[in-house]
Amino acid sequence: MTDKTKTNLSIDLLENGIDFVLKGIDELFDDESILRISVDPTELNLSNFKYGILHVFSGFLLLLKERLYRHLPELIFKGKISEVREKVRNGKIPNTVDLDEILERLQIGPLVNFPENELEIIRRMQNFRNQFEHYKIDINKFELWETITQFLALVDTFLVDELEINLDSSATTHSVYEKIQKIELHWERIEKRKKAEIINELMILRKSFEENREAIIKDLEDEYFASKGYIDRFIDCPECNEETLIVYGEYAGVCSNKECSYFCPIATCDRCGSKMPGYPWDVNFCESCEADFARE
């Protein structure tokens, strides 16, 4: 007897919807564009736009249906609820609702309402999807890209607010994860979370440092002499203005001044490579390099 678990295909609305969105993002952001701060729409070809839009929009529809399903499973099918239940009991699977019906039922059922500006973005994206799917399209790439980025931000917000899903945690590859970060709204949330994680880690380090101050400072001195002075141990602390902010080793970011409780993340100057306060993903220039820029 054949094992049905090996032959049957089973996938739910949420998983399927996220897969489509991620596939669309993968189409829109090629492997080279993830290395740049921004994407130039003129460098994307027809295939990028076409399959990116088709996949992202299809995924969005599935996510909307998932929200309906969570409220009442029968709402994702066309027809009255009683008729849907009767068909299902008889082994028939009704057709699912289209976008207009989805939006109407979301308002009535789980009380999900998109404001006018978001509805406009959804309709523009739907129009582009229809043009790519059914007939010739002729549109400015920058206008198209603006709609895509707005739509991706809308999808991301819907995932988080209505389905309690973070898109980056759903990415199956590092490449897709990096591409997702290019969505402005999503990157802002990722950045906020990363900053909170770093500050929390520094608070823990600060407490540990206070408990082992002398031993830690001695270890730093030993490292300094062992390297014959080639490592930077301290820089000026922005809080106490003393050269006591640790920039080397496990406790980098903690001020060693007994009278100061300051701590901050440590970054590297993008021009000269010196250590400085800052988050590593930002553009960072130390005071000396900024002064050089000003003189140039």
C-alpha cells in the first residue's frame, strides 16, 4: 500500500502566500542589486518586473485569504456560507473569492480595512499584474518601481499586523533575506530590532565589566604589550571625554571610567579604519576624516 504522506501534496494558505511573496522579491532583486544601497529600475529587465509582480501579487491574495480563513474558513469560498458548507460536505471544493470579494469580506468579518491610499496602491498593482498577465504593457520603469516598493511595504505591514509574521524570519535563503531588507519599511523594523538587541547585550556586558573591572583592564594591558602596541584599546568616550571607551575585545563599547556608566556600539571608520562609536551597518566617518572632508 502506498504511503499517502509521501504522495500527497499539502500546503496551507499562509505558507503558500509567503513562498509566492519571497519568490517575487527574489525576481525583483537580483544577486548584484543586493550589494547596492538602492536599486536602479532601469537596470531591471522585463522578466524581473513581470515575474516579480505576478508572484508578489498572487502571494498577497493568498495572505488576504489566510486572514479570512482565520476568522471563518468558509469565507475564502464564493457563495453563501451555508452553500459552501453543503458543497464541502459533498466532497466538492468551491471556487475561492477574488480581490473585490476578499476586501468586502475582510471589512465585514475580521474588520480589516485598508485606508484609501493603500487601496489605491493595491489597485495599481492589480492593474500592472493584469497588464503583464494578459496584454502588452507600456509604462515608465520608475513609476512601476515606486508602486512595487509601496506595495511590498504594504504586504510587510499586513503580514506583521494581521498575521503576526515577520517576512525576514520566513526567508529560506540568505540571499532572499538580504533582498527583503531593501524594503524600506521592513529594514526600519529590522534596524530597530537590531539596535535593541545590541543595546541589551551592551547592558549585560557593562554589568559584567563592573563586576570584573580590574581583571578585564589587566587583560587589555597584557594584550596591548603582547601585540607591541599594535591594537587600539581605548578611544575618547563621548560621555566623560576621557580616553576610556574600550574598542577591543569582548567588552568593546563599554567605558572603563569608574565615574562613567556609558556604553555604545563600536563601528569602523569607512575611510581610515579607526574605531569609533556607531552601528556597523551605517556609513561611519571619524571626526578626523570628517575634518579632512571639510578642508578638501
